[in-house]
Amino acid sequence: MAGFLYGNNYRTVIGKETTLGSGKTNATSIAWTEVTVLPDKCEMTIDRAQIDTGAKTQTGLPTLCEIKSGYEKYTVTLSGVLSNEHEILLQAFFKDAASPYTMDSVPTLDGYLIMQVWADDTATPYIADKAIGCQLMSLKIMGASGGMVTYEAVFMARSYVRRDATVAITGTDPGTACTEGFNFGDVTATLTYGDTTHLKSFDLTLNNNLVDDAAMFQNSNTILQAIPSTVSGELNYVCNYYDSNDEKWAEAVINETTLVTETIVLDNSVKTWTMTMVGQLTGYTRADPNDGIYDSNVTHRLVYDVASGDYPIAI
């Protein structure tokens, strides 16, 4: 049996569908020029709802007749080192075609196809795991001193096929991608608290929040188009403690209506991402130099500033 059916030597391929669940990037097929190829980890999982039939089993032991499978929920999780080539994830989350990517409304999410194409499979049709109708539910970007900036993206999918031998991709195969990630050593920041320019770590989480399953699967065993009811975001960062009025002010305004703007810039030789966030302080742990703790830990809930018109995040 071919070697590409084993191990993790695969390429992750993601592209926007013509229509949700079509599994195509154009009217007839999938083209290499219409997808992004990444060397990232891809996990596909399925969860089947269990329905209680109410059948009389006449025994205290579990039997097949008392539980039946209901609707199916598919999840696709991508993770890896973040680079400018992951701009497709910003397009998927914000439904913007180009920068600035802004949380300015609750989007109607587009559909994406995501595939695992094994690296030593270079002839069409490809043997691949293929998920269709993927809609981005959450995007997490994180980085810490001494490492690379990484990400995790969670998609909800309509269905997926394992090792589908009929995936035809037209055009020239680009092979296994090698992205130039964002190094945390090149990250710069303009912060409100602590040492305002020296960032030790950060964690940005963005979510599309959905209605309950009863609405997502109404009259259907497969998921319908996901329409978020709300969007939300949270920023957490750690920086050096700085004994100033700002530190004392933070303790006074936590969870109040005062808003602050934080800026974190990711940079490599190809592109710069400037992330500007408007936040409401919800968590603050000030350092205690007397105990040898010199870090300030800050958490913001990203919010829309009604007075100024500034949106929770723009990239």
C-alpha cells in the first residue's frame, strides 16, 4: 500500500468554496492557484449526537436499541507557526477580501474546503482527506519570548471524506510549502500597562459565537449554514512591571467603562501585520518585586467604542 496513507507527511490545503459545501474553488473543480498550501497540522474529528429512543431493554445492560445516532458534527482544527501566508484565515474569520481586516459586524461566514494531501502524492487524482463547508469558528494567535508566533484555527464542517481517491486538482502542483513565520523576536508593541514597549508574551482569541445546536441542525442531520449570533475577542499579555501611575490606575478601573487601545505588530521580511485592539480591562495581576515577581499580566475584553467608532480589532 502506498506510503502516503500513513504518518503525518501531508500538506494542508485550504481554499474558498464557490458556494457553501460545494467542495470546489471554481465552477467545475479545484485549482492549485485558488488554494493556499501550508505545512501545518490538520486534525479532523466527528461527533455524533446520541438520541435516547426510550425503548424497553428488559435488562440492566446497555443494548443497541436504546440509543441511536442523530446529527453529525464535524470539526477541523489547523495549527502551526503563523506567517503572512495565513492571511486566508483572516479573510475567513472577518469575511473581508483585503486588509484592514476589521471586526465591524457579525459576518455571514463563507465556506472553505480543507484537505490533507500527502506529500509524496504528486499526481492527480490525489488521495486526500477532504472536509467541505468549513466555517471558521475561532482563531487564536499566540507568542512568547524565545519562540515563534503560533496559531490555532477551529472550523466547523458540513462533512468530510477520508482518503477520497477522486480529488482532482488542476494546474501545477506547488509541492510542500515552506512558510516564513513571524518570529517573536521581531514583534513590537505599544501597550497601556507595565513596560509599554517590551512584550513578554501575548494571547489573542477571536470567536464567532453560534446559536445552539437545535437551530444549527433544525430539520436536518447535517449542519446548516452557520450564522453567528455574536462575535467576541479577548487579549491577554504579559510584560515587565513598571512602577508608574498607570499601574495604580489599572487597579482602579478594572471592569469599568474606560477603554484602552493596544497595538501589537507582527513582522517578517515579506509582510507586516499591525493588530490594533480596543479593550475593556477585565483582568490585571500586578507584579510584586518584593517577592521577585516582575511581570504584569493584563487581560482585555475586546469591545466596540461607540463614542469614537473604533472597532474591537483591525489588522
